Amino acid sequence: MAARLAERAARGESLPQILAEDAEKFPPVYRAIVTSGIRAGRLPTALESLSRALRRTIGLRRFLMAALLYPLAVFGVAWLFFAFFTAKIAPVLAVAFRDFHVPAVGIFTFLSKLGNTAFYWGTAVPIAVVLLYIAASYFSYRTPWNSGTSVGWLLNHIPGMGKLYRWARNAMFTETLALLVENQVPLAEALPLAGQACGDPRLLAAVRRAAEALQQGRSPGAALAADPVLPPLLQWLIPSGMARNALLPALRQAAEMYHLRAERQSEWMQLVLPLVLTLGFAGGLTLIYAVLLFAPYAEMLKTIGAP
């Protein structure tokens, strides 16, 4: 995108002309910030602010993907061990329990049959998980993580990830809104642009309703109030900031707070979620193996010791 701009600008075309003619090739937020930066005579500052906001957004997405890495590794190890159990251990136990007429031999017979193809499903599932993780990492930088996408739906159903997504979404929205306000974009225009930047369709619909109310002459407080999708802090912060002529610093402070909450939630997930999943997998596997092994083993001892 930058190369296209540089090439056409070198031919003598102006930036507003390029953005107007190739509007579909440039994101709306980018067009608004460049245009307003030119209008305010501070284009370098506007572009630097945009780059800083994009870097922080990328950092949050890296946090999100890193929070998933260790739990997936734990799942892979548990799955491979289960495949090894069905291929190597279950057949031996099935023969032993069959010889001693243990009632629970059926489950080991089933696992033994499953172990005949363990090489295929035992390796296919971890490979599929790795490929899905790579695909999610790839598309996370190109598509918004919202509930309207398959990636967003999956992420929002992981414990703690929904809260992390909301903090990250609010951070992206607030920082983009602050960037637009800083470059003198009117609030009625800035709200939908910031909604497009964060990529959440529900939030975008809410800010569009608020923008329509502002264009109809309603006050910011009335336009933003009582919408369950909008962050409550911003519903209060925007009207009060405009009333005190301190909207920009208030938005910057709110964006910093949201970023900090998102980073802390991500750090918490990277610390707690792997531990919970590890205990869940390990405890669940231990319980399953205990039921599978010791219950039939006890029945076998009863059979041997019976008169």
C-alpha cells in the first residue's frame, strides 16, 4: 500500500487524489487519518500515531496467540500418549484379561482394534491442530477476531479468551478513536471509522447508531447512553471529555487502561490456563487409566482368588 502511494506520488499525484481514486484499496481509517493529517498540516505526526497504534494491535494479537500455544502442546502430548496406549498397552491387557475371564475385557478389545490404526489418527490429529494454529495465526493478522468469524467464534469459546478479546477490542476502538479525534475528524465520522478498525460487527452497529443520533443533533451523552454493546466507560467518558474540552487525553488514558487490562488478561491466561488445562488433562487421563486398569485388575485378582 505504501509502495503504491510512493509510486503515484512520485508521478506528481496528490495524496487526496490517490486516496479518492483508489478508495477501495485503502482502509477507511487510513484514508481518514491521512486526509485529516493533510488538512491539519501534520501528516507525519498522524502517520506516526497510526503506526504506533498498529504496532500495539499486532502486539495484542501476538499475546492472544501465545496464550493458546502451551495448552495445544499439552493436548498434543496427551493425544500421542493415548495413541501409544491403544497400540501397545491395550492389546496386551486385552489378552491377559480375556484369559482370566475379566468382565471388562470388552473395552480393551475395542481399544486394541482402535490401536490398529493408531499411527494414522494418532498423528493426523496433532498435525491438524498444528495446521489450524498456523492458519489461525496467519489469518489473525488479516481478519478481525470477532464473533462473526470462525476464528473469533473458536477463540471466544476458550475460557478467559472472551474477556481478553473484549479488552483488546475496546483498546483498538478507543486508540483508533483517539487517533481520529487527534487529527480533527468529527466525532460523528470518527465513531464508525473506529468501529471498522476494531472489526466487531456488533460494536460497529452500535457506533453507527450513535453517529446517526449525533448527526440528528442529539447530545453525545444521549447518543451514546443505554447501548449495552458500547463500553460503559466510553459512554461516560466521551460526553464528559467533550464538555471539559479534554476528550483526547481522556481517550488516550482509556486506551492505555484497556491495553493494560488486555495485556494482564493475556499474561494471566498464559500463566493460569496452561496450568488448568494441564491439571485437567493429567487428572482426567489419570482417572481414565485408573478406571481402565485397576478396576479390571481388581476383577482379575478376584477371579484368581475365587475357590
